[in-house]
Amino acid sequence: MSTPIPPAHGAPVSSPAPTSDRRFRPSPAVAVAAGLVLGAGGVGIAWALSGDDGSSGDGAADDARRACVTLESFDESADMDNDAQRNIAFNRLGGATALSAAAAAGDREYKPLADAVQQVLNHQMRADDFTEPGFRKDLKAARSLCDRL
């Protein structure tokens, strides 16, 4: 059995990696992706529990309505420096995106809604700012489609 050899006199001694006091803060894209995964998982669980295979028009209509309710509860004025508010906003946007996509998969009538909500998500991921005028325009267009359901 060998024993470790100490460094020679005057040899540089490696120091431990610097630590940071900053808290881990996931990027908005990670938060949105997590919201999409959680939203899609929630839709799948709801379908499994209800016995709905997504092929009926009623399932798609319910998903579209739920997407619109979720989109309406999305708070674009959330304080992005507040972790809880930011995560709630991103997850609601992700949930609305997943539900509208499920509605479009069940009935092509809801494809414009799914496309509009996806556009809101895409715009948010590019600009990373809920107050940007283009984001607000996309959000208003998606909510307008919801008003017509």
C-alpha cells in the first residue's frame, strides 16, 4: 500500500474551487419547459383518471376551455424578480400551452388557439419580458380567440 507523497517545498498547492453565495436560479426557458412538462403530465393524468382517450370532441373542447381559463389566470404583470411569482407565471403559460395543444390534437378546430398560445410562449422565450409590446399583442390575440369559444 502506498502513501500519498506531499508536494515538494515551494510547489503550488491547489486551492478548492471558489464557492458562490448566489442562489441557483433557473433560466426562464427551463421554467417554461418544466411548466410544459408538468402541464402535459397533468393533462395525461386527467385523461387517465377520466377514461377520456382524447378522441372525442368534448375532451378537446374541455381542454380548450381549460387552456383559456389558465391563460386568463396568467399574470403578465408578475414581478420577475420574485421567484414565486415568476414561477407561477411561467407554469401557467406552460400549462395553457400544453392544454391548447391537447385541444388541437383532439380537434383541429382548436389549432388556431394552440398556435396563438404557442406564439405567446415563443415570444416570451425570445424577449424574456412580459412587458414587451409584442408579447402583450400576442397575449391579447390568444385571449381574443378564447373569448370566441
